[in-house]
Amino acid sequence: MRTLDLRVGSKVYRRRVPALRISDAAARSGVPATTLRYYEDVGLLRPGRTPAGYRIYDERAVEQIRFIAAARRLRLPLEAIAELTQMWQSRPCRSVKQRLRPLIDQQLERLERDRAAVAEIDARLRSALHRLDTLPDRDTACAPTCAFLTEPAPEPGPEPEIACSLTPTDHRDRLEHWTTTLADVPWTATPTGAVLQVPADRTAALASLIVAEQQCCPFLSFRLTFTGPTTQLEITAPEHARTAVLDLVVGARTQTSQ
């Protein structure tokens, strides 16, 4: 048993609560004992000690462990988790909530950057595969043109082509569908693509187009936000494909003020 101080207003009440060993705390919190030791090593958790040196925890510590584990699942930095844990221990829930919101926003921003980076790598890999598949099989040494892993050197002029898997006929049909769905839709260019305000009654057709587009052009990213009378469509693309996407997908739509 250990003594726990409970403060109610200006009064402090003491009551004895069962002391939990690390195995008990791990079982109750769902966090392995090895992870609890890690939390202690990095300063997130400070368990008590028995005279013999064994770690002991109480129910409040178990709640704290669950709080830390939840923050870890959000991939928050350790410094932020340490700050949140201190606030969780000594300040009202409102303060924890106010601090947590901007941290989650920052994680979402990082995730968007990671998605863009992954999409760009994906496009490069697919482009490399496409170049590899077009090379002839040789029984001699590789020629200079066989350097499929080398990105083509940029040249003045049009943007590099997008590695789309559609045939010319299917590509033309797809563009006609986009043109019909996005007719007279206002759009705004963004640093990573474009944002369009599509009438809500075209959402079903829009969703179908997006699914089809992802199958042939996985380097494109689409996000739909439902706002009542309109559906906001955000399109993002790797840098080398951005201008072409605006030309091909957005086309002759009406651009709003930046």
C-alpha cells in the first residue's frame, strides 16, 4: 500500500491505495513493461520505489501511462509529450486541450508534407519502371541509354510528361469526363496544385472520376470537403507534374482571385 494525497479546495485528504508492481501497471494500461522503463528513462514517468528498489505505481500512474501511450500513437515529439504530461498532472483538462490542438495541427501538416514526398518518390519509381520496360533486352554491355535509374536532365521548354498508364484514347475520354464534371467550376491555384468548388450535385460523378484517376495516376492526391451546396476538391501533385495537372485537369475553368 502507499499513501495518496487528494486535494479538494484548501483541504488535503490522505488515503491508502494499493501499490502496483510494473507487471501489474503494464497489464492494466496495456503498455509493455519494457516501454514503461523507456518512459521512465526519457523522463515521461516517475514511478515510486519500494525500500528494496522495486518500481511501484498507483491507479493515477496507470491513467498517466495511458495518456502518454495515446500521445505516442499520435506520433507527437517526446518534448511535447513531456510538456503535456506535466500539464495533465497539474492543470485542468481545458489547458491540456488548448495545448494539444496546435500540436495535432502540426502533425497533420507534417503528414501532408510526407504524403507529397511519398507521392513524388512513387512517381519517380513508376517512371523508372516505365523507362526500364521500354529498353531493349541486350546480350551486350549496357549502353549509355540504359541508365534508367538516372532522372532525365531537365531541358528548357515544356514540363516533363506525367507517367500516366492510360492509352491515348482512354486519356482523351477521361479528359472529356473531367471537362463535363468541372464545367464552369471556379478554382484557385495553390503552391501544390489547385482547389475547386464543385456543385454538390456533381459529387458522385466527381468521386467516380477520382477513383479512376488514382488507378492510372497514383502520384496525384485528392481531398474532398463537403460544405453544403458545394464540395471542395483539393488536388495536389509532385512539383514536376503540377503545371501539367493544372493544364489537363483544371483546363479552361474559371480561376478565382488568388
